[in-house]
Amino acid sequence: MNIGKNIVMMYFALIVAILSGIIHFLHRYAGWIDQYIVYVQSRGAGTATNGVLVSIIFLLPLITLLWAFICFKKKRDDKWIPYLITLSLTFGSISIIAGGSGMVEYHFSIFMVIAALAYFENVRLILLSTAIFVIQHLAGYFVFPELLCGTSDYPFSLLMIHAVFLLMTSTVVIVQIIVRDKHFSKLKEEKDHADIIKEMMRNITATSDEVLK
């Protein structure tokens, strides 16, 4: 089952990485919706972005995905593969936002990633991704706001709205995973108990048959 999940999620991480590349190309080289971006950024106090940093951010999801693929080739159920895929998806979303000039529309990719990671049914992966996104929002806002928000004077209160919904989404997913695990654990206990009773009944029946003989 873990192997199947790894395969599905690696394909999805690849799609996100490709989507990131398309967005980087459209915004950085094709001049896609430049007029809208100029209009939005003209209301800010600065719009310069660090091209080297954007390129590094673009490479992060590719590097982690490649690492996951290498681990998969060596051992298909390697315990680190889900973590590497989580990093690839998380960095992929961050890359989409940075490559898309910090447009708020691309922030929806964050929730896409959290929803996708629920497939692993692993609370630690959700916490890891959420922590990285929180760091991205806080550090990005104060250090490179243009890469996160598209402008240097984006209201901090609006950014906190992003953070609140991120935390709420992650919390809901985590609660769902925990409740599901408890439910299946209870079902397994009931099944094990039923199996024990069946085995006891078989033993009693066999013993009775021996006595009657």
C-alpha cells in the first residue's frame, strides 16, 4: 500500500513541479499578465525581486523529487520517500508563488498541497508542510515580501488571514487522520476479538468431536 501511495504522490509532485516551471516561464520570460502585475505592484513601495533566489526556489522541488525517485529506485518503500515528496510538494507551492510574482491567486496551491498530503494519512507530514509554509509566510513577509505578496507594503493583517486558514485546514486534515486511525484501530480490535472467539469455538468443537469418538 505504501509503495502505491509513493508512486501516486511522486507523479503528483512531478505535475506540481512542471506547473511551477510553466508559471516561472510565463511570468519571467513570456510577460504573461504583465499589465495586471504592474498595476498591483504599482501600489507597493517596491517591486524588485531577487532573480537568483527565485531560481534557487524553483530548483528545490526538483531536487527533492529527484532525491525521492533515487530512494524509490533503491527501495520502493523507503521510509524517507513520503518526507521527500512532502518537501517537493511544499517547495513546489512556494516556487509557484515566487515564480508567479507573489500573486494571491497562487497561494491557493498551499491548500492543494495540504489536501494532497492527506493521502499519506501521516500527521507528521502535514505538520512538516504546515511548519514550512508558516516559516515561508513570516520570513518571506519581512525579508522578501515581493516574492510572497507581490508588493512590499502588503498588510500584515491580510497575511495573517492566509496563515489562519492554513492552520485551520491543516488542523482539520490532522483531526480527520487521527479519527480515521482510531476508527480502523477499533475495527481491527473487534476483528481480532471475533477471530479469537472463532478459534476458541473451533477448538471446542474439535475437542468435543474427539471426546465423542
